Amino acid sequence: MTTDVSGRPAAGKKGKGAEPVGDPFDRDVLPTPKGASRALLRSLLTPARGRVRLAVVLLLLQQAAVQAGPLLVAYAIDHGVPAVRRHDYGPLVAVGTGYVICALAAGLLQLAFVRLAARIGQGALLDLRGRIFRHAQTLSVDFHERYTSGRIVSRATTDVESIRELLNDGLQELMGVLLSVVYVSAMLLYLDWGLGAAAMVSFCPLYLFVRSYQRRSRLVYGKRSTAIAAVIVKFSETMNGIRPVQAFRRERVNEADFRLLNERHLRANGAVMLEMARYVVSARLAANAALAAIVLWGAYRVASGGLALGVLAASVMYLRRLYDPIDRLGMFLNAYQSAAASLEKIAGLLAQRPSVPEPAGPRPLPERPSGRPGREVVFDGVRFAYRTGGEVLPRFDLTLAAGRTVAVVGSTGAGKSTLAKLLARFYDPTEGRVLLDGVPLRELSGAELRRAVVMVTQEAFLFSGTVADNIAIGRPGATREDIEGAAKAIGAHDFITALPDGYDTDVRKRGGRISAGQRQLVGFARALLADPAVIVLDEATSSLDVPGERAVQRAMRTVLRGRTAVVIAHRLSTVEIADRVLVMADGRVVEDGTPAELTAGDGRFAALHRAWRDSLV
Amino acid sequence: MTVTTTTTETRPPERRSAVRSLLRLWPYVRPVRGRLVGAAFVGVVASCLGLVIPLALKWIVDGPVADRDPSGVWLGGVVLLVLGAAEAVLFWVRRVLVARPLARVEADMRAALFRHLQRLPVAFHDRWSSGQLLSRGTTDLMLMRMFLAFPLTFLLVNATTIVVGFVILLAQQWTLGLVLLAPVAPLVVLCWFFEERYSQAARTAQDQVGDVTTIVEESVLGIRIIKGFGQHRGQERAFGALSERLRATELGKAGLLGTLWALIMVLPELAIGAALLLGVVQVADGELSAGTLVAFLSTALALRWPVESLGFLLAMTNETATAADRFFEVMDVAEAAPGPTSPPGKPGAQDRGLRLDGVEFRYPDAPPDAPPVLRGVDLHIRPGETMALVGTTGSGKTTLTALIPRLHEATAGRITLDGEDVTALSRERLRGLVSVAFEEPTLFSASVGENVLMGAEGAGESDLKRALAVAQADFVDGLPDGHRTQVGEQGLSLSGGQRQRLALARAVVGNPRFLILDDPLSALDVHTEAAVEAALREVLATTTALVVAHRPSTVLLADRVALLSRGRIAAVGTHHELLHGNEEYASLMSGHEESEGRERDGGSPR
């Protein structure tokens, strides 16, 4: 088999507790507290308060420099020309100098602003990405089982990207446009209040067009993003499942389905472009009509002697500047809208509180008496139910003696995995407490807990990097000897050395075909290296063949000797090494004893065990 | 195999002709060529109208205004209005002309990509992550549509506008025209230069975003491991370093962009300033009319955007060429040969059943010195027989099963079904004969029933019931909508064991002649496993089957067992024969050391 680069391993074992219909997770709408997205934005920009103020000042100055041009033109025509005719070059030199200064100032201020804005924006994005990442890490396993990895990835990428686009280009242009509207209106009013007032009146229809476009485009954009999402799901599902697709000759059916989705997207896409065309034509028509009307009136007044020619020329230039960015305004508004939607989704994610919080005042574990590597585990009046109501484990008490290996068997849904997750504190019990050498797990710091308790699960995920890196996750800073030692002890050394670059084989590169069973061995080597007092194995040998499983058991008997171990298994072969076996059904322990006792009895375990022994002969 | 591209991150060679890449789009663009040409024509006309507006302005200033003739102004106003309206309408026409056709081009290309990818061999998909393929099917295609809608048209339109504009300027007053023309050449060169560097930085940033995405994805997929080992700090550090690197790249990008914009802003302004001074002197000397100066400055203003845009239009063109390369990189991979490649032989009696002769396989991307995964596999499964396939982890069992429905192609040797060479059958027919349950059960976004029934064309409700019964998938009745419940990515998620049972039901629903089961019971608990085995026995009695097995319990489903070892079939026999006669097999099944195993087997016969 191959390493699956993008494919997600089974999305956890959920579906046990029936989710209520209309669960916010299914629709990807986590409740966002009111005003949370605004508060988030504010908190991102607060550290850069000074820079933001400076940026506003720079932009104000820059726009002033830009908008001075036509004013200088007016001055040149109305005052420069007559002065030159009188052989007075003073005004002309003044205009020339002014023009050069304004041009240079506009350019330099622009450069300074872009750099400053980038610092602000990138700082905020760095902060935001980090917050999403750290927050996702602190959220509990039960959250991740419901909120799929794809969603967190799109929060940290697509959504951050749309905010980046807004911060990088959109906001700056939008502010530029708004500022220039203010400046230009002021200039026009200053040049001639009549022309200025006329220009301002022309904003009314333009404003209405923008508003109507904003309203209508939200609709068509929404349709388009729904359509493309459907296309994406179908596309990636097909490519991720290409084996069954080809083996079951689904190509044609898929093509028909895909055509339908693709056509829907095509129509939505066309509608978006047509909506834009509608907006552009109406805005342009209004702008050009306003321009014609204002020029007409101005020219009429110049002709009848009521207005200087230079003023008219400057007004025309200003008006064009005023109306030019209208087309683009539509696009900025879209960027703004999608960024607002993204911000809200991110705020919703960040508003989730971890259901397994770190203790405020952590307690240390007691020192272990020398020569006793394991710790005692006590479930004290523990009950566990999903927050949606389904009870998984009814109230029970259970003590696991230090240094003993306990096997837990039972059918799917019996509550074995939940038991393991409570012990590893992936969940907190609904009632009661889990104690490790007398200290409640809730009161242990994360680091202390993880040093003491390590859980190895069925899904042996490999991180990008080398095989050695992946094993070293168990104990960062471990030497190569330690790593190889762990791999040898678990029986993984042979297959690793057979890889193209041995321990330095990149698990994501070619040649790195690592089977499910081999991945599980790497997971074990990791756990071995971590050297915990309590080890929890949740179906951790399911993909191993029998010799692989034996090697793991041997390692547990030697390397992990004396540690407290909880082994959950479908396979009875695993149970042989246990000191004690718990048989679970419907959340309760129904049989409890040594393997020998249970085998000799006439319970479920005995029946299963007989069937298994029979198959070996 | 015919696959030539080997890694998912192949960078296109740095020096490649953008034009040549873009010309490859022609077959897709051909159907809409008329519309595109029409749109470009309309664009040129609209843009030229924009240039005429200043001339009308000049006419107003030098005519009625200079003559102090207020009534004459009206005509000018009407002309301006008509020109403005025409410009706006032409903008609209241009967009409307191409909106739907270009959406169609995008959709057609996407459909072609989807169709092609579905027919590429599994070996291709092993090497390409679906994310890489998806980005070709979405972002890259959108980029190409946008290119056809804007840069392609506007490169033509703006170039024409610039030429026409400067002809107008030079015709009016060549000295002033030359002053304005001066910054054009350096501007285009500078824009080109900066856009080149900028798009390099943008590519770097894109790759770095990819790295950040990977670490986010991994840290979520591996959340149990990270939490289990308390490793979140290490992940955070790695993440922090990557995002800090991305920030630095983004700041560099902003610096480049800022410099570029500053240049774009300053250079033409300086030229306009110079033209203004020169113009004022000329007007004062009476060489130039005031109207001409006004028109001049307006025209210069109108030409700023076409000149400024050339840089980023060229950059977008470059980017689109890269997107086109990425698209064709996948489209150029040859589909697996569809038709018969060897003449069908007359099947003899000894050929009935499933037969493998000297089958060899090596992965197309394996290093040349690596030994093949399978080297000379000979195996004969008699009609109606069930054969278990046993071997150590990584011995190539799954690979072997993939060769039979030709998900992978054997590199040498022959596989026959009832005497017919699998390469002589069309894939369609072959895969109708052979049904597979995969080790990793995949469900699609559809109802439970649809997921199962995709195993057989024309199977009905009763077949569905029977298949679900065989797989002991009675949990289906407990789902909210029974077998109509939606599952998969967009529906209810099922546990591994539940998915595995549905995959099994899918494999048996069509009563296939040949059945391949890859460790079909691994995720089931002991009780369910026993029940499935009992039901499966009946199905297996009537089909020729190959069952990959890790456990004795699964092996017991089979009539005979084949042991795969070092790329060959090392032994074939019944479970009991091999258990007693083959040390490797005994160790695989019982897990005891070989000597220990013999003692035990000898000591406790049951």
C-alpha cells in the first residue's frame, strides 16, 4: 500500500452517540457570539495601534499630494499663461516645482504606506494564524472528532487568505477611494461650489447602484460558492477513492453527476459575471452622464464668462479621477464581504472552549518508590455521557494496580475506547474522577500527564519528515541509538532499514510506501521511546500480522516490564500477555479475572477463546 | 507504465515559452473564438471612444467657449453624452459577450480534467495527492478563465489604445507628445522587471502557504498523537517558524509592490508636469490653443491606465502560462491503454478459474536498483474455489490483488480469468467480472443503499437486502433513514467496522464471478467477525475468490492457502497442511518462534 498523502484517516470513531439533526457542526456554522468578529479584529490590530495611526496620516498626506495635480493645472492655465505673456515666469516655476514635489511626495508616501500597511497586515495575520493553530491544539479530541480537519484547514488557509486579500489590497484601495472622494469633492467645492455641488449630487445615483450591486452580488456570489463547494467535494471524493471508483466502474456515473454540478457552477459563474457587467454599465452610464452634464454646465459658464477655463479643465480632471475607480469599487466590496464572513467563521472557532481544560494550579505526581516503574489508576465513581445525552459508561468504580497489564475486550460500542480516552484524559468524565497515584487527572499539568500516560491508537498517523523524526516524537532530543533501540525492540528495525534511505527516509516522498501495519509499528516505537509509567493501547495492533503483534507483546514484556498497561483489542491473541482481563458489554464490565480464570469459566470470554484456539490448529 | 511525471511537486522548467503554453489552450477556446474576437473588437472601440472624449472637450473649449458662444456649448454636451453612453454600453456588451461562453470554457476544461483523471491508473493517483489535482481543477482553471476574459483582451485593447492615443497626441503637438512618450519605455521595462521578481516572490509565498497548510492539516489529523505525547509545543515551534518565514516573504513582496507602484505613479506624473510647463509656455506664445492643452492633459490622463496595466497584464499572462502548464502536466499523462493487447486464446479446461503465470510487478517510481515487489508469482485458483493469500506485513499481498482488476498493471507475466487474458478484456468488462473489497473501505457521499448497489448494475432492493445480510450490516436499520441515510464526507460518519461491512456488501451485491477481499474483517470485533464469516461462506461457495488474510479465522474461510514470501508464492495447501508443513506459515499464523511453534503443534494436537 502507499502512504496516503492527503487522504484523511477515518474521521475518528464517531457516530456512536446519535447526533441531533441540525447539529451546528454539520452545517459548519459554529455559534459566533455577538460582536465576536469585531472584537477579534480589534484585538488583532490593537498591538499595532501606533502604526495604524501613522498609516492613516500617511494615506491622508499621500492623497493630498495626489489630488493637488489638477489644482496646479488650473493655476497654470489661469495664472501661469497670463504671467508668461507678461514675461513673468515666477508662477510657472512655482507650478513646476509644486508639481514635481507633489509627484515625488505621492510616490514616496505611497511606498511608505504600502510597507507600513504590510507590516500591520502581516503582523495581524501572523497573530491570527498562530491563534487558530494554538487554539485548535488546545481544543479537546471530542471537538476534533466532530469538527473535521478540513474545516480547520480552511479556517487557517482560505479564510485567513480572504482576510489577507482585504488587508493587503482591498482595504487600502477602499480607503484610497473613499479619501479621494472626500478630497475631490472638497477640491471641486473649493474651485467652484456650483460644480462641486453638482458632483456631489451625482453621488446619489452612484451610491444607489453600489448598494444594489452589493445586495444582488451577495446572492449570486453565495450561489457560486455553494456551487463550487459541491464541485470540490465531488472532485476530491472521487480522486481520494479512485480504487473503488475504477474497480466498480463508476467513471461514467461520476461523470454524469459531475456534469450536473459543473453545469450548476457554470450558470452561477455566468450570473456573477453578468451581475458585474450590469453594475459596470449602470455605474459607467451614470458617471459619464454626470461628467457630460457637469462639463456642459461648466463650459456654458466659461463661455458666458462666469468661470475660468483653468477651473473647468481642473474640474474635468478631478471628475474623471472621481469616477474612474467605480468599477473596482464593486470588487473591493466583495472582498470586504467575504473577509467579514471569514472573520466570523474564525471567531466562531476561537470562541469554542476546550472541554478538557488545563488546571489553574497543577499538582505534581508523587515520587515513585524506587524499582516501581508503574502507577496505580483508579476510576472513582466515573460516569460518562456525550453532551448530546447518550450515556456511554454508566457509573462505575475500577482500580488498576500499578505495574499490571489489563486487557479490555468486548464488541464495538461496548465503551472500551471511551474508557481508554478517559484514562488518557482525551475526555473528562461527566461525573466522578480518574486518579493517577491518588492525584486526579484534572489537577495534573498537561506536560506531567503526558510524561506519565501515553496512548497509542489504531490510526497510526505519520507526520511529514523522516521515519526517525516520527519515532522521536515520543521523546524529543532522543539520540539515534535510542531511536534505533526502540525500533529494534518493537521489531520495526528490519523494514525501516529496507526503506530507500533507512531511518532517514522521508515518509511523504517516493519510495516511502509504508503499509498500515508498518505505520502502527512506528507508533509503537514512539511509545516505547516515551517510556511512560502508564501505557494505553487502543486497538493499536489491528493492522499487524501475528508475528508483528508478538514482537510488540515481547517488547511489552521486556522493555515495558512493570509499567501499568491497558490493552484494548479485538484480537484474543493480544490478551494472552495480560494479568487481568475485563470483558465489557454496553458500557459495563461483565467479566473480570485472569485470562486463566476466564478461559476456564463458561462466560463469553471462554467461548471466544475456545473458538480462537480452534482456528490455530 | 506510461506515466512520465513522477512527483507531485514538479516545478515547470524555469525557461519555457509562455506563448507556447498558452497556445495549447486553443482547442478549448476554439468554440468561443468568435465571441472572443468580438469582445476584443468592442473593447478596442470602447477604448478609442474614451480617447475621443478629450477631443470633444478640446472642440468645446476652442470652439464655443473661446467664441463666447453659450448656445454652441449644447452641441458639445450632447456629443459628450453620446460618447459617454456609447462607451458604457460597449463595456457592457464586451462583458456580456464573453460571460457565459468563458464560464463554459472553464466548465469544459474541468469536465475534461475530471474525465481524464478518472481514467488514469491508480499508480498515478498514488503519487498525486488529491489536493494537488484539485488545485488544478479549481484555482488554475479560474485563472485561465480570468486570463481569457481580461488580460488577453486588454493586452490587445491597451496596446491599441496606447498607439492610437500617442498618434493623437503627436498629431496635435508633436513636441508635447514626445515629452509624454518619454517615460513609456522605461515604465514598461520597470514594470516587467518588477512583476517578474514579484511573481517569483509570489510563488515562494504560495509554496510557504502550502507548508503552513500541511502543518495545520497534520497537527489536526495527528491530534491524538500530539496530545498523547504532549508534543504541541514542538508543533507550535515548527508552525511559528514557518509562518514567520511566510511573513518575511510577504513583507518582501509588499516592498516590491510598493516600489513598483511608486514608480508607476511618479514617472508619468513627472512627464505630465513637464508637458504642462512646456504647454503653458506654448499657449502663452500662441503656438498652442488652450483647448489643445486641456485635451492633451486629459488624453495623457486617459493613457495612464493602459500604460500602467501592461506590467501586470504581462505578469498575469505569465501566471496563466504556469497554470496552463500545471493543467497540461496532468492532461498529458497517457491514459492506460484501453483495448485488447493480446489475442484471446482458446481457454482449455486447465485454464478455468483465476490463473497467474510468472506475474512480476515493480512500482513505476521505484529506484531502478530496488528489487521488484512481485517476481514471478504463479498461482491457480480453481473455479468456485476460495484461496487465502497470506504473507508478512509489506510482502505485496495488496499489490497482488490490485493487479487482477488491473488497478496496477503487471510489469511481466500473465493473468487469466477462465482462460482469458485480463489484458485482452476491456477494463469495463474485466471490472464487471471481478469485484473487490478494499482494505481501507471508502464510502462516497450518497445513501447507504447507493453505496452498496454501486457494486452491481441493475441490482435491486432484494439484492441490497441480501448483501447487507451477508455483511451482517444490520446496523443499517438503526440509522435515521435506514439504507437511505446519507453517508460519506457530507453525511453521517460511520465507524471503521461499519464502513468495512458496507464495503463488503458492495463487493458481494452483484454475485461476481471473481471476488477479491483484502483483509475484509480486520476492523470487526470477534462476535461480528464470526457472524460475517458464517454468512460469507455461502457466497464464497459459488464464486472464485482470493482473500487476503492476516488471521487464522479469516484463513478458515478458504479452501486452500497461498503463502506469499519474497515476491513469490512459496507454498500452496490447506491451512492444516501448511500449519504443520511450513515453518514460515506456522509462525505467521501462531506467532510463535518457529521451533517453539513446532513443539506446540506436535505437543497438543486437537
